[in-house]
Amino acid sequence: MADAALRTRALSLYRSLMRSSRTWPGPPKEKQYIYEEAYILFRRNQHLNDPDEIAKKIDEGEKRYQIAWHYKIPYPRVHNLPLGAFIEKPETEYQIPSQEMGSLDDDLDDLPGLSKSRR
């Protein structure tokens, strides 16, 4: 029974997406994107056998469909990552530059047209 219900949901979603590719209010480029994306993703997942995995994919497709129609944007939603998600801890601590480089005041004295009152 569960397999029949999943099949019905999947076919209903596919028909809705194909209908959307014809009736989408945006430019033809977006209509073509909807058609190709639905076709590719359904073909890619047609061999799934696990009912939980199938249900998860159908839920994802239905949510994406609803968001697309609500915001009139057919492209997938970009998910923000938490701050520092890809930052690796540096191997060494930050070191203060040595004083051998000279001071900023010495560099400013060399610039033409910059008086000390302008600093």
C-alpha cells in the first residue's frame, strides 16, 4: 500500500512540474529549466527502492515546487552556512610584524604633498 501511495505522489509531483514548465509566468529560459530539472532528477532517482528515501525525495520536490511558485523563482534555494563553516584553524598564531620594516611615520614623510598637519 505504501508503494502505491508513493507512486501516486511521485506521479502527481511530476505532472505538476511538467504543467509548470508550460504555464510558468517567467521567460522561456526558466520554463526550459523547470522541464529539464524535473526530467533529470526524476530519471536520476527512478531506481530508488527504499520507501523512506523515496518519500524524502518527494517531500523535497514538493517543497521546492511550493517555494518556486510562491517566490516566482524556479531555481533551488541557496542555503546559508553557519559562520566559519569552512575556516580551518591556522597552524600558527598571527605574529606581529617586526619593527625592522620601519614605522608608518617614516613612510608618510616620504610622500610628496602630505604635511604632518594632514595626518
